[in-house]
Amino acid sequence: MLNEGLSKEQLQGKVGDLGEIATTDGMIFDKKGNLYMGDLQNYQILQVSPDLKVHNFVKDSRLIWPDSYSISNGYLYISTSQIQKQPQFNNGVNKRTTPYAIYKVKLP
């Protein structure tokens, strides 16, 4: 929960290391305090619940480098940037595919 009344020292005392979860390029919280993050290497979105448990939220081969997120009307919207398919990562060959897409998934 956002608490702008905390001092700098109090805030620092609340920061903790959750360990290694996934290689991600973005994340977003829902109103229930769940954190959603992309797992770039495994084509999936992970959910970290407020009790810090990690759950596989959705896995799909179309989630090619899930990148940016938005939540609206009970859905998580996910853009896929296909960064690993850009020419600089593939000896000058562009392996990106179209159409680019934004996916939506119903939140629990």
C-alpha cells in the first residue's frame, strides 16, 4: 500500500530482497496488491501475491518478450515487443513477426 507519510528511514526499512524470480521488462500492480511481471525467457506472465508467493498467471507462445502492461475493467493488457528478434540480436536478420499485438487476460 502507498503510504506517503513514511519517512525516508522508515521506507528504507521496508525494502527487502525477494530473490530471483524471472527476467522481466516491466511489471504492474492490481488493486488487490498482486504484482504481474513478464517472464521473457518462458513466454509467460507471473503473479506475485501480497503474501509473496509466485504463481504462473498465463503462459502462451505468443507472449514474445512481454513488455508493457495496463489494467482496465478487470483485464490485464500486455504488449509484446519481440526485442530478442531484432536484427542486432540475430546477426543482422530481422526475425520479428507481424502483426504486433496487445493481449488481454481476465484478472482473478
